[in-house]
Amino acid sequence: MELPLLEDEEVIVDTRPTWWAWAVHLAIAGLFALLGVAIATQDLAVGFFVLVLAAAVGGYAWYRRNRVRYLVTDRRIVVIAGFSTKTTSETWVEDVRGLRTKTTAFSRNQGYGTISVSHAISSGSFGWGNGLRLRGVPEFESVAAAIRRQQSRRK
């Protein structure tokens, strides 16, 4: 599903979560693959099972990464999720009330983080639970800066 852009709407950021967000899953899949090959020399059935397990863990990481897309336009912030069934969550840039970034030491070294956006329709005092959350965003600081620039232009 392509996002229907509004007339004269410009896409500023179009990205997916980074592979680094699933580094642990991919490392586990790699270890299972090595273990499966080693075991297959002794017991083919068990080795095959462990290889299937490695493929399942790797497939899970691939699925989770590729089912999410983040768009920032000059007017909206949009999260698109799903393969066969698509769900979109969006907010208008001028409705953004707060923006929070979060990163760990590992993710900061790899250049990714999480961006949480609180918007006008959120309940509560600052409503972080009801805003948009963009996880595993590559170059998250520049994406957050792009949102801030657009917010400044729109208000």
C-alpha cells in the first residue's frame, strides 16, 4: 500500500527500522545455524531441527523489520505496519505537542534509537503512551531534527 500523499505534500524521511534493532535475534539465529551444522554431522534429524529453528528466528527478525515503514512528510508523521493487512497511524506535524528520543549505549554506537511523538489527541498531561512510537530508527537524531524543523515551519 502506497501512502496517498496530499497535493503538494513532500516526503522528507522514508525509512524502516535498522537491522541493528534485531542484532540479538540475528546473533541467536547465527549461533543456532552453526550449532545445527555441527549437530547435523552427528544426528541429521536434530541438526535439521536446529537449522529450522535458526531460520525461524532469522525469519522473525526479517518479518518484524520489513513490516514497518516510517514516513515524515512536510505535513505528517506516518507509521505503516503490516504485509497483507496494512495499518497506518499518523499525526499532523502541527498537532505534535512533544517529541522524545531514547537510545541505549549500544544503539547510540550503531546510530539508531526510538522517537516518541506526543500529539494533540493524546490523553493525559503529556500522553507518551498515546502518541506515535518509531522504534529502531536509523539516524534517529536527524529524523527527530527533521520533525522539529517541519513542526517549526507549520506552527
